[in-house]
Amino acid sequence: MYLKRNFPYIVAGYVTAVGLFFSFSAFIEDAFLDPEPPGSHFLAVLSIIFIGAGIYFIYLLNRGKLKKSGKTITEVRQEAIEKLKDQALLAQIALEDKNREIRKTAEKRLDELNN
């Protein structure tokens, strides 16, 4: 749950770290990445864009602007299963689906149809 809750911060930090890496590579001669002068200017601009994007994502996360909106895929699938009448399809979903919640919903719908 820790990873799931903090995943947006991890991605924003990664984007910022990539920008910092490009920044160091553009200004410091490195054996790993040694761009020619026109390429170093492009790399410097790219690093600024990545650093700015990472900081902006963190800002948006802290302001609550990147919250999920709408239904999840699981919720949409559950609603669709609740409308199904084909017992063979419901049985296949109940036995083979990878999502435990979807399997339980399909089993519940099969019980409703059989009673």
C-alpha cells in the first residue's frame, strides 16, 4: 500500500532526477555521456524541462490537482457483470479472471441468476 500511495511522488522524483542527470551531463564532461556543443545546449534545455516538469508534478500532487476522477476499471467491469445474463460467460469470468473482486462479482451474479 505504501508504494501505491506514493507512486505519483516516485514518478515525479524520477522525472526530476532524469533532468538533474541530463543537467550534469550537459555541463560536466563525463565519459558516460559526452555531447558535442550543439547537443550540449539541447541537453541543457531538455534537463530544465525535465526538472521543471518534476517540480510541477510534485506541486500539483500537493495541491490535490492530480486526484483520480471517475470510476476505476474494476468498478466499470463489476457494473457490466451485474447486467450480464449469460451464465456460461459468467462462469468463465468467475473461474478464470485474474482480479479477485471481479471473480466474486461474477459468482454473486451467477447465484442471483440461479435463485
